[in-house]
Amino acid sequence: IARSLAATTSRANATPATSETTRSIAKADLQFFTLPGCAFCTKAKAFLAQKQISYQEIDLSSPEGAKVAEALDAPLMAPMFAYRNRLLRGFTPEKLEHFLQD
């Protein structure tokens, strides 16, 4: 779904992956739902960059982003992550690490 959306942005670091978590999601299988001005989204982006984790950013304030969330039966809240048919609402580094390793 997200591939066809104009509001979807791929994020990836050129640095080779080094952690187990990064290797397991190197193809940007992680969808990251954001909203403009979201402080926790900014923190999550910094964490993902630090860990060199690729993701597809989906802006929930856009009609296309809202459609993706609706298709996943997810609320319009941010930050939120979709990975391997699961959703994580909210962000802490520990919660996201655990979510990506399961």
C-alpha cells in the first residue's frame, strides 16, 4: 500500500548495517507513521538514524497517509510503527528495539 503513496518517503543510511536489528529490516519493511510537530516522532527519527534502521515515513496528516492507517485499522496517532503485520503505538527506545526484535 505504502509504495503507491506520494506522501511516503523512504529513509536509509548509506553506512553498512552493523546490528542484528538493522540487518533484519534493511529493506525498509518498517513503516513509521508521523505527524507534523510531533516531538516523539523527532526523537524516534533520531533513534532510527542512530541505529541505522531504514523505514518508510508516512505522514498521517496527508489524505494518503490516513488511508494507509485506515487500511491497517490503525488510529491516527503518532508516532506509530508497523512491522511484520504488527503495530506499535508510541515510542521509547526500549519499546521500539523490543518490537523490532520479535
